[in-house]
Amino acid sequence: MANRFGGEPLDEETQGSNRFGGLSLDEQNPSTIDEVPERSFLEMGSDFATSYGIGSNQLLKMGGDLYGLATGDFDNWASEQGQRGIEYFEDTKSDTLKVLESNRQAKVASADSELGKAGTMFWETVSSPSLFAAFAFEQAPLLLATAGAGAGAGIIAKAMGATVSTAGKVSTGGAISAGGVMQGTDVGSESYEKLLNLPDEVWSANERYQAAIAGGMAEQSAKEEVSLELSRDSAIDAGIVSLGLNMIPGAAKLEKALVGVKRAGKGGFQGFAKGFAGEATAEGLEEGFGALRSNIAANKIDPSVDITEGIGEAAGMGAAAGFFGGAAGIQGQGPKSNKEIIEGLGKTSTAIESAPTVDAAMETANAIVGAEVATHLGKEAEVDAAAIVESTIEPTIEPTIEPTIEPTIEPT
């Protein structure tokens, strides 16, 4: 079965000796590293559409698998049709793309460690325009679904009277939550498939399976029951980890961009670097943990399963998504709308007016102005702004009541 990111799963190959995990040019085996045929512009466009089709059917299958994890029924239309669609579009890839993916898998398989596999998978994907384009088009439907979930959450928040700022936070949270659900579903369904594909002799030696059989359950039903329980645990763990990893600085830039929320901080190269680092780190860890968690589920039934298998490949491909976060960070902080400006002025005025003393008001104003100026102009401008505020807000309370009592009783 094709893996989540396209191409065929890794087979165990002869280990390479390259320090960074891949094969050097003089070590490449002609039997595993094939010559890449040329591709016409028509085939290139067809590959883009094919990759998008794979991603669309992955999304459909996720919907069915989520239903399967909830009900135990994985033989539903969405799961089955999604799998058929994935297999169909995999077969319609051009020979060029198939050879590129096969060569990449051979190089990853030759790496001598999971870290080496991660580095090789990442580099082979991002250094090849054809492979990276296929990866991007494959992820597009999933990103659109994430954006739709976030936008929907923001619309509901606005309808309930939320401010622009609050609605933006709700939208971002909705997009992040949708990503967590998709990740959990993907890991849970992968765990379920791995477990059901374990040999019968392995199952027959498992105590949980034996207990289910002793309780009168049929053999296949017992497998499905135990597999479902372990898969749900995997899905929950993967979803929680996905949500937590978005707390990494820069990891949520992509979600904010997808739902149209203004990003704080500078754009340009600095914004790209922060977005890339955050997204690559979060996605790499997320996908690596997903592979680990599905292996742990299988290991509970079959102790011979290596829980580290496939972690490097998954982490390397996940890290390639860092370029999406980098692209989102380039724009930086966009211009505020009139409504956002008015809301901000109202909050600022209220904060200053509610200060108990003039000194407290000055400190509040310094903090507000300094933060805004530092964001847009830098730290030196922040110092200058603080001086201006101090010279503007000075104690102006002067005595307005003077003694006016004069003696009115004279000695008589």
C-alpha cells in the first residue's frame, strides 16, 4: 500500500556508509538507482493533478477512518472509496515521477540510522522540484480542509459577538484542532491496519486475544476488537501531541495564514526563517511520533516489531512541510483593519484611564506604545517612544482650592 506521502513503503535494503545517511554518487547501485526518464509538460501537469487527487482521496479516507475509529466500522464507503482513489492515482503517475520516488526510497533505505533516513528523505524531497511539487499538491486538499475548519470556527465566534482579535484566535485554534484530529485519525487508522495484518500465530499467543476468544468471540472479531482499542489509544496520543507541538514558536504561522489572521512580528527572511524552523520542527516531530506510536501499538501484540521502524522516513517528510510555514512567515504582520484599530484604541484608552495614579498611567502607556513600536520599528525606537511618553504624561495636578477663609468676627 502507498504510504501517506506518496511512493511505496520502504523495504529493507543493504545499509549504506554515507556519513549523512544517503548514498554517495559513487556508491549508488544501478539496480536500485534508475535513470530518470524525461517528462513532457503535459505529463508534468498531469502529475500535479494526480498528486492533488491522491491528497483529495486521503482526505476522504480520513473521514471514513475517523468514523471507523468512533464506531469500529472501517468497511464504510468513505474509507474504501478513498483507498481505491489513492491506488488509482498512484498508478496514473508518470514514469518520471515513479522513478524519482523509487530512487528516493532506495536512498532512504540505504541510510544507516533513523536520523540518516530523516535527513535523506528531507533532502531528496526538497532538492527535487518534481518531488517537492508532488508533495505540495498532495498536501493542498488537507491544508484546504484545515483552513475551512478554522474559518468556520471564526465565523461562529463572530456570530456570537466576538471581537476581531478573539475571532482570529478562535479561527487559528480551529485550524490547529482540525490538524490534530486529522493526525490522530491518520495514526489510528495506520495502527489498526498494522495490527490486523499481523500473522495469526502472533495473535494466537497474545493474552488479550485469548481472553476475547475465551469469552465466546470469533477469531476475526477478537482481532478487530483488540486492534480497535489499541488504535484508539494511538489516535488520542497522536492528536494530543499534534496540538502540543503547535506551541513551538513559529509552528502556528501556517494555520494563521490559512485562516487569514494577521501575523505578529517581522516578515521577509526573518519571518521565513522563524516559520520554517517552527513548522519543520513541529511537523517532523509530529510525523515521527505518529510512526512511533503506531509501532508501539503493533508491538503490544507482536513484541518483535521494531518500534523505531519508519520514524526517520516519516519525520523527514514531515519536516519538508517547513517550507509552507516559511512561506507563511514571509508576509509578516499585515495592516490592521479600521475595526481592529478602533478596538485597539478603545482598549488602550480604557487601560490608561483606569490606572490609579499618574505614574501607573505612564507605565501602562509606555508598555502599550513600546510594544507596538518595537514590533514595527525595533528596540531603539521603543526607547525613544518611552522618552516621548514620559515627557507627555506628567503630573498636572495643581492645587485649585486656596484658603479663602478670613476672620469675620472682630473684637467688640
